[in-house]
Amino acid sequence: MTEKSQLDIDYRVARIYRDARRVRDGNPYKEHLWFSLKKEHENWQSTPIFFFEIEPEGYMYGLGYHEASTETMKKFRARLDVNPAEFERIVTRLKADNSFEISGDEYSRKKAEKGGLIGEYYNRKSVSLQAPRKGHEAICTPDFAEKLCRDFETLIPLYNFFWSLEGERSV
């Protein structure tokens, strides 16, 4: 993915073992394993990341913020207020693909009433697009890595949009 996309990203992989000194349930293994592709950044939680997670029930992958900062989400909403068409073009393509669903906690008191696709994103505390899947059969096939890479590539315009917020001031 990093070679194909020409993005300046690096990968991180979860460790399968827990620190034995801090295991409360006696199980030294983690139930969820993951890897992420992201830029090096001191505050990585509030920057966009590609992720893949495997769990006992299945797996999930996508793009988004682990925990977007309030400042980042203010910049996001300000950009949507000024130029909604740019973001709408990106998410319309993704919605047509039908592989990903939006995720992220919503504010109980809305920031503003927005309709359509913009409204699905606007009033969230953090945002991500993810593709949850049941079972593990697909990840055991020889072509799965290529499929995952292609799906990540469809998310690159959204990734670039999110990263473009880093240089903006919030309103």
C-alpha cells in the first residue's frame, strides 16, 4: 500500500501478547489485533489513519480518526460550511462503492442542521469510515491483500481531505 499510493505513511502492528504484569483475567493474549498505516505525528490520535483489525467474530478495516481533537473537528465543520461540494464529491463516490459505513459518536446537541451526506458527518465528535466483516474466510484467500489495498486506495481522497485540515485554523 505504501509503495502503490506514494503516501508518506508508516505502519504499526499490535503486539499479540499483553504485559504479563498487568493481566487481570489471566489471558496473556489480546483478542483484537490490528495494524495501522499513518504519518508520523506527535498527536497521532487526532490525525487520519488507515486501519485493519481482526477479532474473534471477524475483521474490520477503514480510514478515520482514532480520537479526533475538538480543534480538528472544528476545522472539519468549518471546511464543510465553506465548501461542502468538495467533501460531498468524495463521500458520494465512497457511498456508491457501498463498502464502507460511517462511524463515530454523535453530539447529543447538534452543532447545526445539515441535510444529505454532509449531515451524516457534520455532527460527530470523531469520524471514520469502516468496513466490518463477519468471519475470517476472506482474509485467508491469496488475493485478500490486493483487495484490501484497492479498498484503501479508494479512501485516499478522503485521507487527503482530512490531512488538508491540519494546515487550517479553526473558526
